[in-house]
Amino acid sequence: MNIEPRNQRIFRLGGALFAMALFLSGSAFAQDGGADEAQLLSLLDDFLAGASISDPAVHERFWAEDLVYTSSRGERFGKAEIMAGLENREETASEATTRYWAEEAQVKLFGDTAVVAFRLMAETRDTPGAEPRAAQLFNTGTFVRRGGEWRVVAWQSTVIPESS
């Protein structure tokens, strides 16, 4: 009969308990990460819905004060310029309308920092009732959680050629 010495049994038991604790903490981390991912995707959807109607409040909530935004035209600006552009808009009945939504969203979490990459879909009507024009862009946003709220600190937009 081969009986393990007491120290070896304790070592194996300790190793098994450690492995179980590691597994369970990983599951809890994945659940927390899942909640963060859901929160970020919901924030993105809310933002795109608000951006479709040029809602200043949604822009105020979404962008961090120290935002660096690189547009698909290669222009770089911050939150102050975005907000000023919204304030200086004049609405007319013949104004173009654009509806935005996200597809193929991916979220990468790094503690209180997250990268959200997605395909931005845009449908623009130059006048009410006009046929829509479609555009697609790859967008990547870097979010930082500050004071319990996710905000975008960096944004990059790239036009996707029609052949893609």
C-alpha cells in the first residue's frame, strides 16, 4: 500500500484549493468585465442615437474634457471644438439628417481603461424624403473610467473605402 506522506497530501490539497480560487476569481473578473463591456456598448449606442439628432447633452456626457479627436479627414481637435460646433448650428427645414449606429463592436478592457473599436454606419438624407446615402467608417475610442463614469479621451475615425 502506497500512502503519501502527510506533507505531500497537504501540498496537493493546497494546490487544488489555490487552482479553484484562481478559477473562481477569474470567473468573477469575467463577470465584472462583462458588466463593463455592456455598459460601454450601451453608452456607445446612446451616444450614436444622440449624435444622430445633434444632442449637445449626449456629447457633453460622452467626451472627456481632455479629448483628442482625429477625424476621418485627418483633422485633430478636442471637446471644446465639438461643443462649439453644436452650439453654432442653425437648423433649417432642408438640413441634411444623418442616422448613426455601430456594427461589429469589440471591447478590450484594461482595468479603468477600455478600447472600443467598431464599424460606424451612417445613413444621410440631404433633404427630408430624399434617398439616403450610406457611409461606413472604422472608429476606435479609448475610454477611461473617472469618478465611476466612462469617458472618451481619444478617438480615431477612418473612412472605409466602398470596396471593403
